[in-house]
Amino acid sequence: MIEASVASREACNKPTGTAEAVVLDVGHGNCAILRDGDTCTVVDARSGTLLLEELRRMKIRRIEHVVLSHADEDHIQGALQLLPHTDFSIGNVWVNPDSAKDSELWDDLLALIDHLDAVGHVQACMSIGTPQGTSLSFGRIGLTVLHPGPYEIGHGPGRARRNRPKLTTNGLSVVLRVVIDGQPVLLLPGDIDAAGLQRMLARTAPLTAHTVVYPHHGGHNGSREHTDFTQAIATATAAEMVIFSMGRDRFKNPIPDVVTEFSRSFPQVRIACTQLSSHCHQGQLPDLDRPHLSERASAGRVTGKCCAGTLTFTVSDGMVCVDPEPKAHRNWIRHNVSDPMCSPIQMLPGQRHP
């Protein structure tokens, strides 16, 4: 068990200041805001206006870093809206080269970064890995880059070498460990796959975190054995909570085998899907009323697709506080979701699913 332990809103004292990690419900994709006061870092950016709306609501004016984990559309498209926006002062934009991702969107993004760097609007940082010469930490937020290393960045995506397996764009995803007030709160692994995870685990840097955002939205991980991949992630992070950042209408994530493995081998881990998986509830969606949701913007709120929605993490008295509060989320699932995959994990003592 890691240093921090999960705490409900009732158990947490109100945190001092505004240091927090926010995992946005953006549907199928990833986006996180790491904030201390009126300064923040943005990790990945799916298309749409939700990120911009939340930054405005948080009264953010300065973005120290924008980190794009890899070149997939559902992680970078929103950067085309964010980076040139005049509402925000942006420091560094971190991205790794990827000649294998030859999409028009990737080319558009690189051209935009090149232009904005030339006019002094951002500073383009075209290599992010470990060890990293420039610290990404700011205020009470500590950020450590765990993957990729110089060897992987130097080769880029490609065939297997004597010291590494074949690595894809996903396998080269930037992996960040987020610490707030000294507590390891969050692991953001992008879409890292089995080969990339193997390389990362071979290093000695700590991976422990209270919560892990599961890679690839709970989908296929480049391995035939989802069990081995899930066990490796759960064991290395010693996580108390796993988030599946996913959309209800695409790819039918998370894969049931992944959730089943958590239920079987790691029953103490709380599962939270940002949107309600079609595996858990088919047919008509539950009523829009979701009293457990936080006040933050969620892509699935208006359409009734949220499950946990957007999640916020703060630290108080050495405890990690989670919003939505776990008990309220569990109760909503119990009374509104027809066949929740997470039911062995989510049910409270003495409860039975109707």
C-alpha cells in the first residue's frame, strides 16, 4: 500500500490552497489538468471545447506546460484549439518526434507548434523523456517523466532491436507520475502498450500512485494476454483506484477481461469509468439525474452518458481526496446500472445488486 489512502469527502478536511489533479471526462480520449492556484499543466487534449471551458472556469491564465503523450488523434486534436488561444499564456509544449504517425492532423499540429515557437507564443520542446534536463514541476505539483527513455526516443517507433522489443507510437507514450504535497496521486500513462510497459518496468524509478488512468482507455494493449498486462500495471503502481477514460459510443471499452482481472486479483481497487460502458448497461440510459457527479464539466453530462464523470484529486492531511465521493458513486451504480462489471468491487458491505 502506498503512502496516501483513499478518503471520502466526509473524511477529508477541506484541502488548503488549490493544488489538484483533474481527469476530465472527454469521452473517448484523454485530458488532465494539473493545477496549483492560477497556474497549471495540461496533459493531452482531445478535440472539443470542454478543456477550454474548464480552464476558464478555473480562472487559469498561465499554462506552464502542455504535454502531449503521443501522436494519436484522441490525445492531440484539442491542442490545435488550445495552443493558439489568446486567453492563455503558454510556456512549453512538450512532444516527442514520431515519423511513423504520418497523419494530416499530426502534420498540422507540428506546423502549428513550429509557427507559434517562431513568433514567441510558445517554446517548442521536441523531446520529453527520462532523464529530463528541464523540470516539469511547479508549485506544489511534482511531475516525473517515467517513460520513454533516451534509447526509445532516439530510435522512435520501429522494429525490435537487440535491447528492446518492437515499439509502436503507443509504446512510446509519455508516462507521467503526479505528486501533490509529497503524495503520489496519479499516474498518467497515455496509451502505453505491453512493449512500452516492459521497458518502463525495467527502470528503477518508482511507479506507485494512488490512482492510475488505465492505458488505451481499457482497450487492447498490444499483448495477447490482458491478464498479464493488468497485473503488471496494478502491481507496479499499488493503486487504490483505476480510471478508464472512455466514451460510451466508441470501441466498447473497457474490455471485460481487464475489469474481471481487477475483480479477481485486486478486489480492493476501486474502478471508475468516466462514461457508462455499454458492457455495463445496454438500452436506454438511466435518467439524467446523477447527484454524485462533481460540479466540473463532463462531456457525458448533458447526454446522460456519465458514470464517474470528471474526477478531481486533492491532498489533505496526507490523504488523497477524490471527487466524486466513492460511496455516492457506488450507490448510484447500485440503483441505476443494470449489469455493472465493477459490481464485485463497487458494492458496499452487506449490499446486493438487485
